Amino acid sequence: MASADTASLELSSRAEHGSRAMRRLRRSGRVPGVIYGGGEEPVDFQIDARILRNTLAHSGAVLEVTIDGSGTQPVVVKDLQRHPVRGEIMHADLLRIDMKVAIQTSVTVELVGIEESPGVDEGGVLSQEGREITVEALPGDIPDMIQHDVSGMHINETLLLESLAAPAGVTFVDDPHTVIATITPPTLEPVEDEIETETAVVGEGEDGAEGESADPDARDSE
């Protein structure tokens, strides 16, 4: 999937630091962050949480940002720290980039055709083991995601990274044998008649043991 048009983001610098100041910032609906790299000093920033969320949802890998109205500079999202329960963005790390220099970054893997696969149709369970892979490319060539059609997968099959097709100008960095997904057989529930039979056998064994210990005279007479 090709990268979407570069989106722009207006950031405001911030001077406050410390956990208490960050909590106040988040309560006001803003997200703290830092932009670094490119041979320049790191700059702390803040941005409206809704604007950040909406921009990231509709942008490609590269963002054009301004800080306090200064000149634009291209960046990529290096890390997003999220709330463990609500999933809200708590902190954003942005990395300055050179559009002419290749970089490595993580890209999401999206599997399509799951319901059409013979393995799932037969009751198998598809588990996606690898949801992100590392790619290397020029910033403008980084895809939003890597899609792969699994409509041909059968039960007990494993999808490896080497089976995915890299878009033009993109190189997969991870081990080609990295497991992306598997389809395992369905778990069979115990049949009710089998459960009753096993219970009966256990019960008979316990009765026999109790009978022997309850009649020691019978053993003596033997």
C-alpha cells in the first residue's frame, strides 16, 4: 500500500517538564512530545490530542511539522507511548529526517482474505504472530502498511516474512523466516458420553480400593 500524501502538523514548544506538569498538560487535552535528530538539538513540544490523533490516522509515514510557526521540516513518528487501558497517546517522539537518505522504521502488517481461507472455513484458528515488521526505504517510499492475502492458507500452514512482497524501493530488514501468521486446528471439546465413561471408571477403581481396606479379615483368611 503506497504512502499517503504528506500531512502537516503545527506544534507548540513547551518549557514545562516533570510528571506533575505533564499530567496538567494531558488533563487540558494536549499531548507532550519531543522532536530530535537531524544534527539539531531536541525540542520539547505540545499539541492538541485530537489534532494529533486525526492527523496520524489520515497521514502517511512522513509528516511536515512546524514549531511555533517556524519553517517546516519532515519527520517520522519514532515512538508513541499510549495509556495501557484507554489507548490514548501519552507522549510522542518525532525524528527529523532527510528525504534523500533511507531510514529504517516499523510498518504494520495487515492480513486480508482471512474469512475466505480454507483453513479458517474448516474451523481453524488464524493467529497473527507478527503485526509489525522493520523496513528500510527512502522516507517518501515508506508504505502506510504491508498487506498480504491469506485467502489460500490451510490448516497447519505457517506464513513467513519471506512470502510477503516488498513494495518498490522497500527492503524488509527482519529475518525472512520471521513468523507472520499460523492457522492451527480447532480445539475439540470433550464428548459428553466420554466424560461420563471416564467418571464411571474412576468411581469403580475407588470402590475397589475401599473394599480391600475395609475387610482385613478376608485377607487374613486367605
